[in-house]
Amino acid sequence: MKTILILVGKTTDKHFQAGITDYVERIGHYMPFELVTIPELKNTKSLTEEQQKTAEGELILKQLQASTTVVLLDEHGKELRSIEFARWLEHKRNTARRLVFIIGGPYGFSPAVYARANEQLR
């Protein structure tokens, strides 16, 4: 199973970048893992929140394949403890071909992305 984390917007803080790089290297020893960063939209001052979510959603949906299991990391998602998440992930490793976690932009996800998601976690 290939695991992908899609982020909307680039992290600019050097400390966070170092932590992310370290984590990507560590998890790569246990499973195929890829980090995909969707660039932030430009000229967002002229866009409403809904327009921004829709535009980001279109970019996210372009990254997905039909067989992808999509998990949104969302404030309204189900919260799992470490052991529960480990069991959940083990189950997904046995059943999913391509597992994609998505962290949205500042306003969350578009309705199209919510509709495409298989699950939501916190």
C-alpha cells in the first residue's frame, strides 16, 4: 500500500520543515510514503472563502485516482487514540491499495472533496 499526505500550502517555518522532513524519512522505512504539497492560491483577496475552497478542492481532486482511499484530516473527524490509529492503519494496509491523507487550506475542504472522502479523522 502506498501512503500519500497531501498538504495545501507550503510550510515556511524552518523548525516545522525539519520536523516534517524527519518524519517523512522515518515513516519511509516502514511503508512507501510520499508528501505532496499543493501550492497556496494566489490573489485570494478577491476570492470568497467558498471560491477558495472550491479552487483548492479542484487541485486536490486532480491528485486522486479512482481506487484511492481518501482520509480527510479535519476538525470534525473522528478522533483516535494511538493504539486505535495503529489498528486502523494496519487494517487499511491490508485492504487499501493507495491511502491518501489530506490536510486542507485555511477554510477547510470544498463539498466536492468531502463527497470524495472515505473517512474523516482528527
